[in-house]
Amino acid sequence: MTVLHHPRLRAVIYARYSTDKQRQESIADQIELCRRYAIQQGWEVVDTYTDAAISGASRHRPGFLKLVDDAGRRRFDVVVSEGIDRLGRRLADTSDLYDRLNFHNIKLYTPHLGEITTLHIAIMGMMAQVQLKETGQKTRRSHLGLAKEGRIPGGKAYGYDVVDGDKAGGGYRRINADEAAVVRRIFALYADGMSPRAIARLLNDENVPGPRGKRWVDTTIRGQVARGTGILNNANYAGVLEWGRCEFVKDPGTGKRVARINPQAKREIVEVPELRIIDDVLWNRVKVRQEAVATEIGRDEQGNALNRVHRRRFLLSGVLVCGVCGGSYVGDWVTGRSGGVL
């Protein structure tokens, strides 16, 4: 009599945690839990896929995308994850993954629920997405509370130190005298007509450390006026805390965060005189020059953007993309005439 030996099912494990504030060991803990479950089922664990400190709000995660790609190559028979929310926090993403796995006859399991069905995806996926939204709302509410009290809900800006022994909830800052002197100098130089690029070059030539000890670049100084970024646009230096100028939403198509400018009604503005580094006269001089520069170089007489009018177009302009910074090449790399990277 011939005895048929069925090959062991090939299982893979997916593990993820969301932010750098969580434990790196979380990945190892998830893998161990799933590994033990797979062994109990008699499966052979052939690979693991991980995404560390990456939110499940987007499907654009290296480990997740590799899992999807390998599923299409039929490299395993079973996927094991600690929970559906580890696979994704958006119902559309987890539903799409389930459909792809199902198409390739690949089963999905969690140690607590066993085999995942369409009903599990619908209910647990929806719960994960709702929880994600609620977490965002709670975070925003917490930040609003800090801002109303004159505390900084974001990171430490150049020119300030975090107060030692900060009270519960954080957000307390004090002026760093050495960095504040550099801030005043940047404002004065710009108000007197020096460009951000020239200022950055001057500071680097003098070996003045930039934010987080890095070299100065012009974008760190000029930032974006509308978004309130950059040294010249930080209202804290004028003794004003403006919270909620922008909010970030994730583009579901690319997974990248997109900044949107909020109307004035959605912003919280609080006087913080203890954080003032720049007086109103110098602050206003900078604002006047920014407006003048924007008007002067932003448009031509017909209202066209000057960078579109004056920049030469070549065969591959706007087609090639830098693999390091993601900027578009604006030169003709066929003829060798380079315009650099935007």
C-alpha cells in the first residue's frame, strides 16, 4: 500500500509596530508568538516580514509590499500575524491584502482568531481604522491643550532648550542664549538684504553649528512662509505660539503625508513673551522683505511663474528623478547640459 506524504505548509510571519516610541523588542515578541502558533499547527516557517516604527495607516511599507509581492510569486501557503491591525490600519488595505491572498489560495491566520475570514476583515479592519482616527483626534486634542497653556506641542526648535525636570505633559521651553544670538543675526542679515543661501554659507564658513549640529542650508533659514516653517517664519521668536497652521493628511495613493494650510479659525494663537527672541520691529522688517521678494521673483508681468518662464526645457526635463532626494532633474542628460536637481 502506498502512503501519501503531504508536504508541510509553508508559513510566513508579518510583524509591525507603529512609532519609534514603542519597543523594538515588540517585533521579536510578535514573531515569537506567531512562530509558536505556526509550529503548533505543523507548519514550516520559511520567512518573516517586518516593518519597524512605521504606521499601519499606509500600505506603502517595505515589509508589507514585499509580502504582497512574494504572495504573487506563490512563495508561501500561510500568513501569520499577531492581529489584523498589524497588517494595516485601513480597511481598504487589509481587504485588498485578503483578496490577493485568497486569489493565490493563501490562508491568513492570527494566533487568537485562527483562520481569518471575510467577516473578520470587515469587522476587525473597520475597528482598526476607527481606532486610528480616534487616536489622531486624541493626539490633536492633547496638543491643543498644551498650546492653550503656552506650551510647545511639537519638537524643540533651534534657539530653545527643553526645560530640565519638565512637568507632566511636557512642552516647556527656555531660550538658549547662544542659539538665540544666531537667530537674531539671521533675522538682521536677511532684513538688511542678504539672501538665505548667502547667510547659510556665511554661518558654515564661520563653523557655526546648525540645528541638531548639522550644517546650515538655505531651506532651513527661509522655509515656507505659508506653512510657517524655517527660521525666518517661526513665530515663537516673536513671542507668539501659533498652533494648527497646518495639518497633515496621508495620500492613500502614495502613502506620503501632504500638508494643508488651515484657515485662521482653526489655529490657536497664544502670547508667549518668555520665548521672545526677536523684537517686533525686526520681525516686521523680515516680513516686509519676504513679501517684496516673493512679488519680485514670483511672477512676470503676465503673471506667469518665473521658474517656468526662464528655465530652459530639455529632452528629459522633469522626467528623470534623483534616486537620493527624489527631486526632478531639469537638465538635458543626453547632451550633457545639466540644470541640476530642483
